[in-house]
Amino acid sequence: MAAVISETSSNPVALERFRRDLGELWNDVAPLCHSTEDPAELVAALHAQDGTVHRALPDLEALLAGWRHYDTTSRAILTGAVTYVTETTPTRDGAVAGAGETVGGHDGEVVVDAAIRAILRRR
């Protein structure tokens, strides 16, 4: 899995917007941004979440619905956002895969909002 941080990004404007909007969170999210062709694991990760844990889960599901229309950079950004939220938010069985203390709260919303702006805004 190659990180999205690349001078050969398919959409450098979206990548820069995402990085800028994340601010200090970029260092936590960037390693999670990688290209993938099949969003099935991301969808499964979202469905393993308790819907009351994170208000932005419906936004992520909506973004995933448009997966086939996204370029490689947009897919990597969405992968990073979903992974950040799902790996640091308790699952239905109460396990927590990540160590983010405030994900599911403000940090998770910042990441999802940044992904929405980066993916849906045109150059």
C-alpha cells in the first residue's frame, strides 16, 4: 500500500486541500491514505461501527457510494478518513482498534469534513 503523499498524485489540488484542512491531524491521517481498488473492506469497517458512536458515518457511507467515480487520490483520501474514524472508534463489541482519544468527537468530524471538501470540490 503506497501512501497518497506523492508528487505524482492524480489530483494534487484535492490532496493539498485535504492536508491544509486537516492541519495538525495530517500527520495522523496521512499514513492511512493509500490507494485501493475495492472499497469492500471500508464498507465492512463502517458497518462494524455502532451508528451512535460517530455522527459522520452516514457521510462516509454516502462518499463510498460514489467510489467508482473517484480518481486514485480521492479514493486514497476517503480510505484515510474511513480508516481514521473506524480504527479509533469503538466497534459494536466494544473493542477499540486505535488509540485516538477524541475520534468519534471533534477530530473524527474534522477528518470527515476535510475529506468531503477535498473529494467533492472540483479544481
